[in-house]
Amino acid sequence: MLRSGTRVTRLTKKVGQVPPTGRILSIHGDSVEVEWEDGHKSIISREAVTPLTEANRPHKGV
């Protein structure tokens, strides 16, 4: 369940691409405002993000 403060990762379009992670700031109907780890903010569809868990935590390249 998505709510303010939930850590999320954004779905990517390409296999192998490292997905960005961030924290939900607010929810606006079918959209969420997210502050990404690099500091920028965006409003995107709720369907484009998924809660961050140990299973889907992005792995940085070696």
C-alpha cells in the first residue's frame, strides 16, 4: 500500500537499467509526488512505482 513516507522504486523500461529510488511526499488521486534520492521531485502515476523491499532493492553495478 502506498502512503506518504513510503520508500519506492520506479519501474524501468529497459532490462538491466538501475531504477531510481525515493520517498513518497504526497498522494493526489491516481498520482504520487516522489522525492528521488538525487534530490529532484516528480509527480507520476501510482502504477509506475512499487514499494521498495529487500527483494526489489536496486543493485548498483560492481
